[in-house]
Amino acid sequence: MAQETSPRFTIALADVADATDGVLDRLLPDEPGGRLRAAMRYAVLGQGKRLRPFLVTQSAGLFGVDQQQALMVGAALECVHCYSLVHDDLPAMDNDDLRRGQPTTHRKFGEATAILAGDGLLTFAFEILARTEFSEAVQMALVLALAKASGESGMVGGQMLDIEAEATSFPFLTATAAMQSKKTGALFCFACESGAIMAGADDAQLRQYADHIGLAFQIADDILDVESSPEALGKATGKDKSRGKATFVDFLGLDGAKLEAERHAEAAVAALEGYGPEAGLLREAARFVVARQR
Ligand code: GRG
């Protein structure tokens, strides 16, 4: 049974969500009459959980990095994440009408504007990194890590594997896990290791934590797709089955998938061994990804 998270965690996540909205609103102010800007704001300022910026600020906290600068990095990552949602929802991809309880960006603004809004958010992410107050060496390291996590070697490459799997169906659980590690896990990995990068450090423990939390998150997503409703989730459910996608639930069954998600959440917590109370909210985040209802 997934453990509940504490009120402290709920408040901390809500605080980071508010602060991230504030940073994005400031960096991308409303422009009367600007259709592209309106679509970019619509896509990025929705009701997201802001879990990735939360992980960025928590990992930065482990290294004593200035939280305002960490929020900028979290905002950059959220731009990449939201671009991926906009493009993933397009008719050529998942063809979804609902996202975060609202019409998808292409439903609201039309397909061409949605494609450009996604492109705009992706490129803006790197502008944000260049506008941080870190040294040039740290900025370069952040740009490199985010580019690798987002592109062919990360999320976009994982999405391609996922599309290919729809046609051929992956025969192995390990192949599905490898695909998900790129598609969903790479951005989680950036989120968790960015604190070390901002401090000019390296932390293998955080990468291990990220691998497990990314898988726990994706398995929970597969379970929610089966067990939840569009009203609760804010997006269509039952999509994986209708598209013939290889999911963890197919391989493990619902109960098996729940156990596997728990196992990864516990492994993420175990990866933080040696850290003290300063990593408490990261430990809770691992439990949150499997206990969440949306
Ligand atoms: C270039 C046309 C084109 C498409 C690219 C990059 C891409 C399509 C897809 C990326 C893969 C993707 C969207 C994976 C989904 C991962 C996932 C489960 C997202 C939901 O994350 P949450 O629950 O969402 O954190 P919120 O709404 O809380 O931010």
C-alpha cells in the first residue's frame, strides 16, 4: 500500500508550483494580441503538478544552491516538459483533446499554432538557462545536460521507440523499461542531477534515485491510465490499450505493476542512503509519485 505523503511535502510542492508559475509568468509576460505568446502561456501555465521543478529545487538544496536560480532551472525544465505535452497531444501523435482538465493546446489554438508554441517553449528553455546567474561553465553544463535529456538520446528518442513499439509491440519488459527510461526518465534524471551540476559537482546517488523515481512515475502513470477517470486525471484514460501500447500493466498485471512501482519508490529512497534530513522531501517525492491520484 502506497504511503501517504506529509502535509509538509504537500505544502512544499504547492510552494514550488506557485513559485514556478511566478517565474514563468515573469519570463513570458502576457502580450496583448500575441497569439503565439498566448498559446505558449496556455501550455506552460496550466495546472501541472510541477514535480520536475520540485525535484530541481530539492536537489539544488542538497548542495546549498540559491533557490531563485534553481527555480529558473526548474522553469526551463518545465518549458521542455510542457512542449513535449503539447506535441504529444497533436493529432499526429496521441491525438488528445484534454490535458490538465482543459482543451489541449491544438484544440484551443489550432494545430499550426500549437506546433509553434511547442517549438517556442523548447527553445525558450535554453534561453532561460542562459539568463541564469551561474558561471558560463555551469550554464554550458546545464545546457548540455538538458539538451541530451530532451533530444534523440533522451525524451524524443524514447518517444520514437514508443511509436515503433505500437507497430511491432515490444516482446520484453526490459525493452519497455529501456524505452520509458528515455521517454519519461531522462527529464527526471536532469531534474535530480541538476542540483549537482549547478554546484559544479557530480552525484551518482542522485542519478540512481532519478532512475528509480522515473520508472516508479511511469508505472504509476500506466496504472492511472487503467484505473482512473478523465475527470480525476484531467486527461483521457484507457488510451494505452486502445493504441496497443506496451505498458507495465500488460506485462505485470495491475497488482504486479503496483508492487513494481512500490519497489522502485523504495529503491529510490534507498539510493539516498547517507543523506540526512536534508533529503527528506526527496524521499517523500518517491512515495508521492506512486501514491498520486493525477
Ligand atoms: C516533436 C511532434 C513531436 C513530438 C514529440 C517529445 C514528445 C513528442 C513526447 C514526449 C513523451 C511524453 C509526452 C511523455 C509523457 C510523460 C508523462 C507521463 C507526462 C505527464 O507528466 P506529469 O504527470 O504532468 O508530471 P503534469 O501535467 O503534472 O505536468
